[in-house]
Amino acid sequence: MRIVKSTFAQTLSDLAQKNILEELIMEKLNIGIILGSTREGRLSPQVGEWVERIANERGDANYQIVDIADYKLPLLGEADATAQATAWNAKLAELDGFVFIVQEYNHSISASLKNALDYAREAWNNKAAGIVSYGSVGGARAAEHLRGILGELSVADVRVHPALSLFTDFENGATFKPADLHLVNLNGMLDQVLAWSGALKTLRV
């Protein structure tokens, strides 16, 4: 009798776990498009809006732009930023995955993005991210630097990577006019972000 009860209880537990996993799969994921620059005259909002528009046309997740400039994060450790850090971590906690809009500064990411990354830890963990970069060589060096940082934060960065050129994708270096060829990589990157974000969400139950 005890064996039967134990087996029945285990079956119920397995079914409950299966239902939870199925519900997670059925729910639309929340993906944040993070603007990685705060300087005056930045180009990241144009790129972010392009990514958001294409992503929303897919209708397969809830996409939103997350602008680190809105959180007014001071340099980490230089001032009491409890309120800003709390708001920033709360926003990240709502998200299941990320698309980073990354511009290259001196072969790396911007100081403001690195600072924002450092302001959180657990809110990044076990999530996926894609990268859309731009610069004189497509922002490739900044993207590679970011991948190393994301690894330390337990963020799984996907392989497909739209790399935009300041010379061919921005008119006069100021107005974003992406070549159509980038749509293939953008959609491929979003496919991977969604697949990995869905899989990793099960680890955070």
C-alpha cells in the first residue's frame, strides 16, 4: 500500500511539474532591448527602435526598449544609488532575455553600459541575450568584449550577431538606414534568443 501511495504521489508531482513547464512554454517571453549608450547625440535609440519594430512584427514575444539613461545610475560605489539600483534590478527581473544595442568605443563597450551591467547580478542570471552592434568595423570588438562580461553574469549570449557599419548603414554617420541584408541576421538572432530564453526560464522556476 505504501509503495502504491508513493508511486501515486510521485506521478502527481511529475504531472504538476510538467504542467508548470508547459505553462512556461505557452507564455510569451519578455525581451528587453537594452540601449547601451547615454551620451548626447547617441545613435542607439534609432537602432533600438528598428529592432523593436521588426521584433514586434513577429508577434512571438513581448519586446520593450529599456534605456539605461532613464535609470540615472551613478558610477558604481561613488554615491548612494539605492533607489536607482532597486528600480534597475526590478526592471531586469521582469525580463526573460535581452537584446543589447552596442556601440564600439575604443575597441570596447561604453562605460555607461559596463556600469549598468555591474549594478545587477542575480537579475541577469540564467537568461539569454543577443547583440546588435555598430561601429567602424560593425562594432565587432565591442560585441566580443561584451560576450566575456555576459558569461561572468551567467547570461547565455547567442551566436547570430547583426553587425552594422557606420559607413554603410548610417547616412552621414547620423541617420540610421540599415541595409536589407541585416534582416536575415536580426531575425536569426531573435530566433535564438527566444529559444534559449524559453529553455533557461525553466531553471528559474
